[in-house]
Amino acid sequence: MIKNPVIPIFASLLGLLAFWFGTESREGDLVGNLVPELIGFCLEGIFFVGIFTWLQERKDRERKGELKQSLAGAMGFTCQLINGCLGPGDQITLSSDDNWTRQARTNGRALADLLKHLRAAPLDVSADQITAIQQLLLTRISTLDSLLSVSAQLSHAHLSAYNMILTEIHKISEHHYFDATELKASFTNLLRLLVSFNNEPI
């Protein structure tokens, strides 16, 4: 939707001039009258401003789409971690030409399946494995934190959603988990937030 206020102004002026000229003009008024020229000026303004505005908005949407895909893709490694914590029979197997980064970027079917499996199945992790997962997440936190400003370029909703994702990652990496059940709850929240982030319209 074109939001440039210049176009409604041109359109209103065009309608006003056309109405005035149609009701007030008499035979012979067309010659030497500036109103038809003003009407043509308004038409040109609507056309050129509309075209340039549409091109700019399309460029902005494409840029925001790329930013959104990059942010979601940065979460791909957490999806791989979560999938690896499930039992062998509950893990999601991706095709050879697919990966979790792509699934996170596209909000793919495997991402929804992973959330479903995580809710239904127990985590198969030991205390040492939980510590290793936390240490791995800690190595990624600075990169993920730096992307917060990028999410602000999308919309307030994306900023809020990404901030909640970061909060959950910080919690997972720093919280002392007594058992895998607690970690499962945090992983479930993280996946749910990721899906919510991907579903936010630009």
C-alpha cells in the first residue's frame, strides 16, 4: 500500500480542478485556460510520484525481508541443538539438501514438526550435556545480541519478538538447570518465539 501523502494531495487537487472546470467553464474557455494544464500537471504528479514511491517501498520490503531471513537464520544452530537433544526415534531427519538454518529462515515444516516432537517427547540429555549446550550458546550470544538493532529496523513487533528470543537464550545459557525437564520448557519457549518471530508481517 502506497503511503506517500503527496499522491492523495494531487488526487484531491485533480478532482477539485476537474469539478470546477466541468461546472464553471463555458464554451471557448478551453483556449488560454490554465486549468487543463493544471489537471495535466496533477495527473503527471500522481503517475511519477506513484511509480517512484512504489519502487522505493518495494525496495524497502525486499531489504526488510532479507534482514528478517538473516535474523531467523541466525537461530538455525539452536534448532539443531534442540533436535540433537531428542531421542533417536524422535529426532527430525532433514533431506541432504536442507538444513536447520534454512528451516528457520523459511519457517519450514520441519520447524513446526520439531516443536511438536519437543512438546511430546522427553529430552535425552545428561547434566554434562546441558553444561556443554550452555557453553556453546554462550559463544553465540554476542553475535545474537548485536542483531537486536537489526530487528528494530523491521518493526516494533519484530523488535519485541527478537528481544524475547534473546532473553530466552540468555536464560538457557546462564540458568542452573536441575534436570532436563526444565531445559525442555525453555527450549519449547524458544522454538515458539522463533515461529512467532517468523510469522510477524513486515
